[in-house]
Amino acid sequence: MTDTITPAAPTTAPPRVPSVHVRALITWSAIFPLVTLGLAALTPLMEQWPLVLRSLVLTAIVVPLAVYLVVPAFMRAWMRLSARR
């Protein structure tokens, strides 16, 4: 006969996942300022470039910043704020 170990019940509730609407708002609130700042900073350097190349460079900068830095920071802030309720 083998002894089985029953895992202990978690002491805290898992964090509440934000709704798809909240995630969309958080993502938009991260992307919009990044695109706006990126356009303001890069337009003088890329005025003569084709639109597709300008879009490629802008998204190559904005998407990693949003995915790895800004959206996770906004999500953490939302989690902290929603935990206070």
C-alpha cells in the first residue's frame, strides 16, 4: 500500500482575471500613447520613407514595449486596484 499526499489547499484566492473588456481597455491605454509618442519622435526621421516601412519600424518598437513592459505594468496596477475592493 502506498501513502498518498494530499496537496494543501491554497491559503489565498487566485488573482481575479480581468474581463475581456478591461483587458482591451488596458491594452488600448498602453498602445495609444506609445504610438502617439513613436509617431511624434520618428516622423521627422522617416518622412520620406514609404508608409509600409514607417509602419514596420513603428510597430517593431511599439509592440515589444507594450507586450513586455507597459501592458504587464498596467495589469499589475489594475490587479492592485481591484484587490482593494
